Amino acid sequence: KKDIPAVNFIIHEIHCRRNIEICPYCSDSIPKSEMKNHIESEHVQVTCKCRMEMESSLLKDHEASSCPLRPVLCQFCDIPLAFNKLQEHELYCGARTEPCGRCGRNVLLRELKEHPRLCG
């Protein structure tokens, strides 16, 4: 799968046929001695805590960016929650009030960032 000088092509081809395999799952060129380990570490099916099945090589990215059970922080109270519970929690949490330091009015937490522009 790479350009080889014509002078070396026959020797290179013999070497590749003896030592390299194409992975049936990802089509990468893998040394024959490492193929079993490659398949076990990259392509074995695992189950995430959210019960979704995927290849083990994809689990880390899934857990970090798309798992509904990944931990995230509430923007109002910094409590860690599961991503799928965040919206409901923030609706409740953002409806709490805090007094404004300038005007003294009680302001919803979700409006606290914009409030200083409005209270003058």
C-alpha cells in the first residue's frame, strides 16, 4: 500500500507476503506475528456501562464524547451528573435565585450572567 522503488519491488513483495497481513476488520497492514494481539486489542467487542456494544478501540472516545452516562458538571452548582440527567437538573437548578450584588434583586441563576447588563 506504499510506493516502492521498482528496483526493490520484488524483494519487498516477498517480504510483505511472508510477514504482513491485512486486518479483515480495518484493512490495516499488520505484522503476522502481531495480528492476534491487534484483533484482541482493537476489534474485540466490549459493552459500555450504557449497554452499547462497540469495538474496544472506540470505547474511550465513546465514553468521553457520546455516552449518555458520561459525567458532566452542572453549570450552576458544579455537581457531577450523568449527561442524560443534566438537562432536567439544570432546569431545576437554574431556577434557584441569588441576590444581585448591585441592585439587590433576586435573580434566577440561569439569568445571572446577563443580569449585570440589565440592572445598570
